[in-house]
Amino acid sequence: MELANRAIETTATILLPEETDIDEKEWLQYASQNSAFGFLKEPQEDIYTVPDGKPFDDKR
């Protein structure tokens, strides 16, 4: 079989802990500036309006 002569290619990803944690406000700021989320600024993605529902009010 030719299978024994084929090289096996592998990719490993190592996740390392962050030196410092960022707070939620900072995370949201970075996410809002990330081009990966740019499609959310397109008009066809703006699908919710005020008449769509009631405001959420969690009174726990």
C-alpha cells in the first residue's frame, strides 16, 4: 500500500493563559472595532425595532 509512504501533516494549537484579564467594557470595545463583526453594521442586519417587543426588566 502507498499509505505507508505518505507524510502525515498535523497542526497543534497551544492556548496560553492571558497575562492579565480585561474587563467586559474593554472586551466590548475591542469586539466592536474588530473587522470580523463588520457585517453587523450593514442595514439588512438591523432587524429589530422598538415595536418588536417589550423592554426586559428583571426584578429579582
